[in-house]
Amino acid sequence: MMGSALSTFRALVARPLAMSPPLVRRRAPTQLGVLAVSPLGEDRGVTSPPHPRFVAADDRETRQLYALQIEDPDGELFFLADGEADVVRAAVRAGDLVCPYPGCPQPLYVVRGGLRRRHHFAHRPGGAKHSPESWHHFSAKHLLGEWARRGGVPGAVRIAVDDETVGNGQLPDVLVELDDGGLVAIEVQYAALSAEEWLRRHNGYQSQEIVDLWILGHTGAQLRMRHDSSGDDRLTARVSNLHQTMLATGVMPYWIDPDNRTIATSWINVDGPDAASRFGKSKQWRSVPSMTTRSVQLTADALPDCVFNDGALRTPASQQVKISMQNRERLAAAIARERDHALTVGRVNSDEAMRARASKDRRAKDTSAWVATDAGLLTSGPVFELKQRHDGSLPKFVTERHQFDDAVYRQPQDWHADLAVRFLSELGAIVRVDVMVRRLHELSPASGAAGLANAIRAFMDILEGESFIRSLGADAYEVVREI
């Protein structure tokens, strides 16, 4: 009978971690009461009931689901899947599966099960009872050690559970040595812990160049569910001073439920771009909690779906939060670009209209002056001087118009004559476009520098075509004929 019982539960022990229920169904991650987490890359506001596989421990009942295998006392603990009490009952009666808690005075088990309650181990009548906090802490650290051995911490070459100190004397619950020589300390915290004490321990690991991963307990001091107006106290979890201190130092708090082998990730809703009608997105976006957060929402994931890599625990829920934050930033950037474009187009249209109005008003205002100039009534200035040089008539290069004249808010013959007299009267003179731009800006302050430069170059082309100047390149010209 004993041989048959041993062969039965040995087959159970040989199963991989991921095959042990409730992980065998690989359910999509489910949030504790508010938002069902959809497949990666999506954000859907779908309400769902609280996740029973994570919050059931709120009733403070301790169901022992782990047992020590007498034939392999240094091996992994045996985990009792729900519904398999009858399979291991004979082995339990034979004393082959016993309580694994260190120093338990009466380790012999019975196994209990039925249709209405979760199958579990229990001490025999009159046997020892372990406090929920102590038992869950013990179960969680051994479960995490098993998880690290089975690929949860890539590159792990050695795992010590609660039996190896580091250089400064601290004793982590799980110490993982990596193939590159680095160390990872995993701490499971169920008991109350002050922010000051946590900071001391965290800094202690940092001083030893050890990466520390903190996993908080799913019952007791480290998880207080918060009531909301609906009366459901499992919608959100309160954030304590300890949790805020962790967040302030860049350490993200996670919670573990060893009975259901799940890890809970915390997140919050933040306001984002309101583009629901255009982009199909909600105003609420998932984000990581901050040091001022007072409450968080939780999403539970199967432990085998989580991995510790590059110094951080990565869960399906944390990846969802990361994607949500990226999508929020991209949408905000897209909307900002659209707004900037609209403003730019509006400014361009407004500037063009303003320039057109200014040019029209200027020409209308100066019409009488130019008529007087053409009639020979003006007796001073560049236009008058050029007329004097050319027997009372203006030369063609002064009166000839070109396509860039409108960039200058003066009559073309006025500024043509001004530049010709000021810069081009001396044979052999070298003149540059940027120098003439500064002068022309004095005559037409409302004009842009680029527009003035284009107008001057067009004017220089006219002069070069009539052999008054020659181009030296780089916007420089030499006077080769007297004007």
C-alpha cells in the first residue's frame, strides 16, 4: 500500500511548476475588481468581479498546501493541487508527506477535501498550529526559490533559501547567484515593517551591490483593502508609508499569494488625452504608482508567467502598464503635433494676410509721393540723384520689377535707387547681400530677412544682366560699371 501511495505522489511531484493547478488553465490576468486586463497591447474598460484566487486569504484562514517529502527532505516542497486529496491520502497516512515548517513539534498531516472547500493538508488532531503570517511567509519564500530555479531568474546558477547571509550580515529569504557573479536578494515581507527599517535593509543590499526584490504578503499588515462607495472592500488596496517609501526610491511593490501561486502588480489610473471619439481610447490610462499615491489597483498573474530580468520583476500586468503609458504618451504627442500644425497654419495664413494688407495700405498711402517723383517734383534722395545722373530719367534697373518685390514694404524704385546709390556707386566696390539686407530692413522693418535677401538677389540679377556688377559667389558682388 505504501509503495503504491509513494509512486502516485511521486508522479505528482515530477510535474513542472507551471502544470500545478491553478496555473494549468493559464487564465488571462484578471484585475482585483475593476478592470479586466486584456491581451497585451490593448486597453479595454471592462468591469469584473474581484479575483478570488488572490483575495480569498482575507478571511485569515490558513490552509496548508505544501508538504515535505520524507524521502527528499532537501528537495522542493510538494504542492497539493485542488481536487487531489484522494490521490495523496494514502501517502499522507503513511507519513511520507509531512509539515515542512522548521521545528514543527508534530509534523504528521491529514489531508482534507470535498466539493465545497479547497483540498489541503492539516495537522492531525491535537497537533501544532502555525500562525497565518509565519506559514504564508515560509510557503512564499520556498515557492519563490522554486520559481527562481525553474527559470524565473534567468542566469541563476545557485539558489539559497533562508540559509545564507551576505557580506554585511543580512539574511535574505532567497539569495540567487547569477552566472555573471551578480547577486539577487529576494525578500518576502508579511510582518509589519517601518519605512526606516526597510530603508536600512534596502541600503544595506545596495552597499553590497546586491539587487533586492521585495515581495509583500497577501494578508496581514502588508495588504489592507480599501472600501469604496459600493461597499466592496476589494476594489483597491491602501498604500502605506512603507509602500510610499519604496516607490520614492524606485522600488516597485509586488504582492504574492503562495496558495494560488500568483503575483499581484499595483497600478493606478491617470487622466490622459480625451480622444475617445477619434482614437477609441478612454480618458483613464494605467500608470505606475507614485510616492504620493494613496491607493492602488491590483492585477494578479500566474507566477510562472513572471520573470526577474535586468534588475526588475516583469509581470504580464506590468507590461500592460508599460504599454498603456507608452500609448498615452504617443497619443498626447500626436495631438500636440496636430495642434502645433494647426497653430502654424493659422499663423502662416494670418502673416500672409497681414503682409498683403500692409503692402496694399503702404502702396495706397505712397501713391501721391511716387506720382510726384515721376513728375520731377522730388528734389532730393536716391531717386532724384539717379535722375540727375541719367539726364532726368530713371534707369531701367530702377523701374524694372521682379517677383520678389512684394517682400519689401516699399515701392520698388525707392529701394532699388537707395541700394544703387548707397552701395553700387563706386567702381570696384565689393558688396554683400547680408550688408544690403540690414539696410533694407531699416527701410522695411516689417519684412522678414529671408524675403529681403531674395528680393536683393533678384535686383542683383537685373544689374548683372545689364553689366553693372559681376557675381563673386557666396552672395558677394563687384561693381564693374558706373551706375
